[in-house]
Amino acid sequence: MLKFLMMMVFMMPLCLKKKMFWMVQMMLMMMMFLFMNLTIFNESYCNLSYMISCDIMSFGLIMLSIWICLLMMMASENLLKMSYYVEFFMFNLIFLLIMLFLTFSVMNLFMFYLFFEGSLIPTLMLIIGWGYQPERIQAGMYLLFYTLFASLPLLMGILYLYTMKYNNNIYFLKFMNLNMYLLYFCMIMAFLVKMPMYFVHLWLPKAHVEAPVSGSMILAGIMLKLGGYGLMRVLVLMENLSLKLNFIWVSLSLIGGFYISLMCFCQIDMKSLIAYSSVAHMSLVIGGIMTMNYWGYLGSYILMIGHGLCSSGMFCLANINYERLHSRSLYINKGMMNFMPSMSMWWFLLLSSNMAAPPSLNLMGEINLINSLVGWSWVSMIMLILVSFFSAGYSLYLFSYTQHGKYYTGMYSFYSGVSREYLLLMLHWLPLNLLVLKVDYVMMWL
């Protein structure tokens, strides 16, 4: 694992040279293929080096991080055209990738906290440095304070755990079974805010709307998954207590998911709609993890990977329209089928994956999650029906609004999609729908 870390560290000076945009992209692609060929054993941690290691859970999420970072560069070619601090942008991106790589691979709980928080800084830089509106400062503050406020108790919890057990290794957490209410709330609140759970989700739509396309992609693709990953690792620590108290979070997220699905129908900003749909999907993930059963964990993991690819692709689509029309409003982005008929197909493919149509990973994850939640309590079926139905509803609403209708007459210049954009969308959609064939690989990891 250290070899990949070194590779990223040595890519950083490369970013600061001129005309290295495509070179860094190629290097990321090479790293992705090298990482894919790692040997992963199902039993436990492997590829250990200097307290950095990898099991199946971190393997999938690290692979997703490298892939999304590669696609972020591909989507941000506009910065290169305008030569808008592109060297610093690449540096920032690689720094973010290092932080994410370390978050998913360290075995020490304190180090995990450190990198979990550290990944916030480059994201903040992306939003404040390359965002579009002046409100981006406020969005950055929301992001920072929501996350920091909730994660200070986590730090206290980790330190308390260390003073009590003299051990912070994630692997050894499963041998402890603590019965402390306050510790339980301290340990999981940070992850619930990061997910984000309904009630503490307000930073997400704000951050998404103000972020540049790369910021939105990394937020939707990886940042929300940090919360899920943390929950999966930490809940093992307090199993008995979790079984007693988790009904709070399951009911909160299911009702919140339904309410957010309704909110999606009120949005007129494309990015805002996609951001709210992320919250609705993540509510299912929280529900699945909190049921504490095998199906729930599997479903959450699969849906996290699927949502990372799907949501990121949808932000790319919204950005492709934004680059042409300079507006994200659904009133102006109408009748796109007249201008970009082939882009319309990509809208359809990614939105169909978003509403969990076969053969996407989202469907596989949702089947597992529905299985786990209905097994946990049949009453949850009511909310699951509504969330699933409305997720199809707002996906169709977004598609029909953007692709059909009378187009905006004020469009005086327009150009069709370029090959880079089609490649970018294909690289989102193909893994999302082909990984279903390798889902047995995911099913073995617990």
C-alpha cells in the first residue's frame, strides 16, 4: 500500500509544473489499473505496510476515490482552457486523494480521525477557490462547522477509548463490547453528519450548489461515503448498545428520506435536485448499516459504490449544460434533446441508474437494503415503498424537464457535446453497470 502513497506524493511536484494536465491524468489512470490488480483476501486485512492496509471494504472505496479523482480532472478541462490556477487545482486534487487514500487504509482509529478531518481542507479549497457564486464562502463555512462541530466528540471518544483500553487499532475493536451511552453518541454523530442524515443535512445542498463540478463530484462520490465507512468500522465497538438504540436512526433516516424525496420535486436548480437525491439515497444506506445485519451491511456498501459513480455522473451532466447555458435553472435548461440528442441518451442512462433500474449497482444495493430493513421491521416497508417510488419520480421529473419542452429562445450560441464529455460519462456509467457481474466479490467481505 505504501507504494501507492509514494506514487501520489511524487505526483505532487509534477502538478506544479506547466503543461502537466494530461500527464497527471494518465498517471492517475495508471495508478488505478495498478491498484485494481492488488491481491485481496477475504478473511481480513492484507497488503500491510506501516499501519496502512486494505480489506475488501477499503479496497472498493479507495478504488472509487482514485477513479473519481481521475474523472474530476477530465471534467475540469475548462480550468485548463482558461488557465485558471490549474497547477494549484491539480496539487489540491492529489492532496485530497492522498487524504482519502489514507482515511480508507489506516488501521489506527486516531489516524483515521486525522485524515477524515484532513480531507475537509482540500474540499473547502475547491469550493472557495473554484466555486461560481459569492455565496460559496457561506457554503464553505456551513461545510466546515457542521463537520467540525460533530466530530470533536468523536475525537474525545477515540482518546477516551485509548485511555481505557490502551489500543486504537480498528481490527481489535471487534473484541470490545462497550456499554456506554455517551460514547455511543460521541462515536457516531460525526459520521451521521457526514453521511448526511436528515436534520443535519443542510450543509450538503449548499456545498453542492456552490462547488465547481470537481467539488460536487468529490462530495457526492467520496465525501458522503466517509460517513458510511466510519459507521461500519465503529458500530462493531458497541454491538449490544447499537441493537438497543439504532431504531432511532433507522426511523429518522427513513422518514427523512421520504421527506427529502418530496423536496426534490420543489427544486428548480439542477444541482440542488441531484444533491437532495443524494441525501435520500444516503438515508437508505444509514438505515441498512443501522439494522446491524449482513444484508444491511452488504447493501449499504454496494449502494455507496453505486451512488458514488451515479451521482458523480449526474453532476457532470448538469455541468455540461451549465458550461453551455451558464445557468442551472430547469426553466432555462429545457428542450435539450433538440441540441444534444446523443447527450440525451446519457441523461437517460444515468438517471435510470439513479432510480435503481437494472442492471445498475444501485438496484443490487437497494434490493439488499430493502431485504434487511423489512427483515428488521415490516413497518419500514411503508417508507421504503414511498422512497423507492419517489426516487423514480424525481429522476423522471429531471429528465423530462431538461430534455423535453420548448427550448429557451435566448440561446444565441450553442455547441454540441465533445468526445471528452462522452468519454467522461461512459467512464461513470460502464463501471456502474458492469460491476453487477462481479457482485459476488462484494458479497464475501464480511
